Amino acid sequence: MKRPLPDWDYPISRSAATIKFGLLDVTDAADMPAVVADLKRFYLDMRRGLTDRRESLAADRPFLQATMADRLAWVDQRLDMLKSGTECSAAGTIVH
């Protein structure tokens, strides 16, 4: 969990980030700040990269524009969840 994610546009990165995000509820409390910081960095970099790419799209590509808007909304949702999760004082480790 503590290993930093690679750049957002590497093929495996999105899957690795999804796994890391999904395991946050079982992450050791001592590791949580570093893991959340890495995920935030990853998603903010992804947002910047997608925004740059969206700006270069032709206006006559409505489906591609919609796809980019969906991906950006997904990134924003992840960032919002990370923000609210780190502000929650009840967040802790769940042992299975």
C-alpha cells in the first residue's frame, strides 16, 4: 500500500490505483496519510492530463467529449471521497 503509484497514464496505473483505493478501509492507520496522499497525487495528475487532452479534442466529437467528461467526473468523485474519508474521525482499520 505504501509503494507510490506510477504515473497516471501507464497502462497498469488505473488498476493499481483502484485496488489501493478499494483497500483503504483495511490500511494500517499509521500508513493512511501516505497512502491517501499518493492517491490524491495520482488522481490530481490524472485530472490535469485528462483536462489537457480534452481541450485538444475536436468540437465535432460529442461522444468522445462525453466520455472525457465522464472520466473527469469519476476522478472528481474519487478526490471527494478521499477528502471526506480523511476528515472522518471514525475511519479506522477493519480486521477480517
